[in-house]
Amino acid sequence: MAYYVMEEMPDIHKTGERVLYPRFAMIDQVSTEQLARNVSESSGFNVGDIIGIVKQLAIEMSHQMAEGRSVKLDDIGTFTPALMLRTGKEREEAGEKAKHRNAQSIVVGKVNFRVDMNLVYRINGRCLLERAPWKTRRSSQKYAPEQRLALAVKYLESHSFLTISEYQQLTGLLRTTATNELKEWAALPDSGIDTAGRGAHRVYVKKG
């Protein structure tokens, strides 16, 4: 049995409309070791061998993607590496006289994943959904957006950076809403907030 909740989608376009969408109420995360134990019980393969294969598979996948290949795992999905500029490097401009970025300015920023529909079908075939008996939490409405921005800017006057968790504590927003709002602030040229780092290490800093 799996639970779902109906969550309000952030009103990014400021339309005033409340849009709800279903979301899994995740109750736990399965580790590689637990997954290997489950596979071992249903297949007879040794747990240690399964874990070793998973680790070697990850190493081999990284080697293949480092050479510019995507990796397809049947019934799971396709992994494709994506490039980005190093932090602090300006985008390359078009034109013969424009400055070009060299290879040292470019890194693998993330790996995109496209799920194999067979995996989706299998999940649906086993998934028995029930609405969660608890109510979904909502972001605090204690502050207006302009007040939250002012809180963030003031925080950065005495701190070198601001994380999403810290912004949640400042404003009372839930994580998804806090993440989306910080992205919006950073995209505005006159907000006073900028980003540093990438991926899970991204933080928000005072715009110089």
C-alpha cells in the first residue's frame, strides 16, 4: 500500500488560481544493501555479489558517459551526461570575433535520466494507492513575497551564503516553495540575490 497527498502547486505566474496535484507521500528510502537483500531472496544471487555488480556498473557507466556515450539499462532507463560551464565562467558568445570557451571551462554538470516505460508499467501494476490519512502541510503565509525577499537580503548582509533550509527557517515556506521562490529571486536582476555552486551544492549569495 502506498499513500498519496494532494499538494498545492506554487503559483509561479501569480494567477491567483489554486491548482492541486497528487504526490507520493514517500515514507522511506531503500538503500543499495536492502535492495540487494530483496533481490537475493527472490533470485538466489549472493548479496555481496549483487552489491559488487552495482558498484562496478556505476564505475563502468561513468567511464562510458565520460567518453560521450549515453547508457541504456533495459527496463530501467537511459542515462545521458549533460555539460555546463564551470562556476564563474561567462557564456560563450556567437560570432567569429567573440571569445570562445575552452575545454577547461566546461564540466559535466548533471546526468539526465529518461525512464524506460516498462519500469513505469511495472510500478503501476503493483501500486495500490490510498489517500494519506494526514493533511498536507502548507507554507506559512506569515510574510508576503516582498517581506520574504527582504528577510533573505538582510540575512546575506551578515552571512556569506543562504541555503534553502535556512530560507525555510526564515520564512516558514515548505521546501519546494522555498526552492522555487529563491530561483525566482536569483533570476531577477534587481533582487540583490545571486547563486553560487551547482546541483546539491547550490547556495544563494549577495549579488555583487
